[in-house]
Amino acid sequence: MWQEGLLRENPNNGTLEYLVEEKDSENLDSDWLDIPGYAFKTGYPTENSEQLLERVIKAGSRPGDLVMDFFIGSGTTAAMAQKLGRRWIGCDINKGAIQTTSKRVQTIILEQIETERKRPQQAKLVQTEPETAPSQRSFAVYRVNDYDLQIQHNEAVNLACEHIGITRTKADPFFDGTLGKRLAKIVPFNHPLTLLDLEEVKKELGARPEEERDVVVVCLGKETAADAWLEEWNRLRRKGDLPNKIEVIELRTDPRYGKFFVHQPAQAKVIIKRTGPKSVRSFGIKVEIKDFISPTIIERLKQQSGILAPRIDDWRAMVDSVMIDLSYNGRVFSIAFSDVPEKKSDFVVGEYELDGPPRETTVAVKITDMLGEEVLVIQEV
């Protein structure tokens, strides 16, 4: 640097100085006060500003890279990644976040496709992708877990206790209550009774040497290996004076509680048909949802309403969103159109006129109810 004239000795104090070219910009430090941190475009309470996410994405990735936001919120990360030509994945446990992001990003994708369609095409000697080129022309929504599972489990436990007659107690950190004189343990309903569950009961009883009450374990179903474990455990107690016999109530098969869980899947009546050519490259497709019923929602409303039977005047009140794939390949659902109400009080439209491919295609309509249950209707048109 000294030889190149980029370093010199200050004649006044003898210190070394770097000679840098004057610029119209300056290096950023860690305090980004020159841009807003939050925005209020979508009404989402923690919406970050696009300037902030643009800076982060440009600093941390190149066009074509993959950007992932584990708490997508209002979708600013996905929106800016899409605008900057990055691929992206967004996750959130909040349905409202998914709705807001889906609507926001689809608008950007459609605008990008329309802009690219109108742009004159010219061959290049070197193919380079500009940062603003669409990184993906459609997107899919994957449900990787049931965010409402704990709520459903708690409701199911309360209902099971009511049907079986278990008295709940909060004082015991392990057992859920008592059934008569016996201790009651309810196994989480998202899996059958396993040997590990039984070993946990055994371990807990071992920590209570003075406990002589028998135990009843409530579950939806049980693994085959659990029968042999229970037979051996109870055989030892029949022979001697050992306490803590264990009985299992299997809600799916026990004739006393066989009708406790009878799941009826949601159903939909959907009419899909071609309406006529729209242009040389597109054909009109009409999707009309005539009816939708979710027995699970009806059952929940019955539990809440008590004696009065619930009444739903409009099937759309049970629907969270409608998504349509105009070229479904049977594996990945790529959303070409989605109807996601902006407010919780709004309803989906239920009738849609879309531009589809001119050739025969497979149309898939995914209807998701307010509890997250999905109905997929597929038809070739």
C-alpha cells in the first residue's frame, strides 16, 4: 500500500494514514438507524420493513440462493426474497401469518410474470439472470404438523374424562385424575399406548413406594407388545400381595367407549368445467363450490352449545381458504390461485373464473376448514 501511494505518514504527528478515494457512501456499522425497522402495510403487528429485509438478504445471499424464515409473520422476508431473485421457504404456526404471506407473495409473483411477459425478448451471448427475475413462478403450501394438536388433545381429554367418569386433578404432576379408587393416566392421543408409556407408569409408581392404588390407563389404541407387558405385570400382582394392578381402556375398541371417537372426514361438492377459449394460449375454467361440510366443526359446536343444536347458515363460515392448482401433477400442489380472506369475519368467494391451459389438464381444488382439515377435489377438464 505504501508503494502504491495508499499509505502515508502524517507530517504533523507521524501517524500512518490510509488514503482512500472519496465516495458518496459510507460503510455501515451495526446500528442501522438510517432505515425503518418496522412497517405497517399489512396490519400485522410485527411487520418488518422491506428496506431492512432487502439489506439483510442482499448482504447474506446471492441471486438463486435459498432464504428461510422460520417465523414468516407478515411475509416481508418471502416478499423481498421473491423480488430479489432468491428461492425461499417460510414457516409459521399462525394461520393469519400464512394467509397474509400467501396473498402478498402471490400478488408479487403475478406482477413479475406479467412484467416479464411484456418485456421484449433478446438473445444474450452470456445468459445472466437479473436480480429482479422471478425466482419461482408459483408456490406450494405444506402442512408439516398440526399446530392445533394440543388444543384438540385437551378437548379430547376433557371429553374422555366426562364419558369415562374420571375426576380430574391438577395437584398430581403425573396422573391426570382418579376413576373411583384408581389412579388414572391418559396417554396423549397422537400415538398409541407403547412400552415406553407403560415403563413411565412403572417408573412413577416406583417413586411412590407407599402408593397402593391400582391404575387405569386411557388411550386411543395400543401396540401389540403392550399386551404381553400388561399380562406379566398383572400376573405378578395376582400371585402375591403386590399393589398397582394396571387396566387399559382403549377408546377405539372398548365396547363401552367404541363410539367415543368416530371421525368423519370433511366433504365438499365442487363443479369444475371449461367455459370456452379466452385466447390462443388460454382456456376458461370455472370452479364452483356448491357445498362444504365439516363434521368435526359441527361436533365441536355441539359441545359448546349444549342442548341447542348448532346452526350454520352458510357453508363458507367453516372454510379457512380455497387454493386451486390448474395443472396438478399428483405430487406437488402448486398454487395458481388462492382465496384467503383478509379478515377473520370475511368469507371465501366460492366461485372462480380462471385462465387455464388450452389443452386437457388436471385441476385440483384444496379446501381447508377452520380446524386445518383439508379436502382435495381433483378433476380432468
